[in-house]
Amino acid sequence: MANVVANDRVYAVRRTYAKRVGHRASRIDRLDMKILTAISERSRQSITEISKDVGLSASPCTTRLERLERDGLILGYNTDI
């Protein structure tokens, strides 16, 4: 069941991504999904914390995060209390 939910989430993110960036939707991969999951769970964490969660060093994690922002998949960050 968890695998089905994860696959549905990947499909939904790719579909949203495709609408925003067109043919480049295939560029989103497992590490991008880990980044999106990490920031969706805790939007105020540092790059260092995100990179540890994802399993990358800070520099490639920052590059991926900036690409996701630039391509419009990440529209902003907020915390609701």
C-alpha cells in the first residue's frame, strides 16, 4: 500500500511539473522527490538538514533546490501555526 501511495505521489508531482515546465517533466527524479518531501514536511529547515535527509552534500542539493524553484515546482515556503 505504501508503495502505491508513493507512486501516486510521484505521478501527481510529475503531472503538476509537466503543466508548469512542459517537456522537461522527466527531469524530476527520486532525489528531487526526496527534496520535495523533506521541505513539505519541514519548510524551515536549512540546506544542511535537507541534504542530510536526501543523502547528498549541500552543493548538489542546493543546485537541485534552485532548479525546482526556477522551474516553478516550488512556489514558496511557509509554516502554518
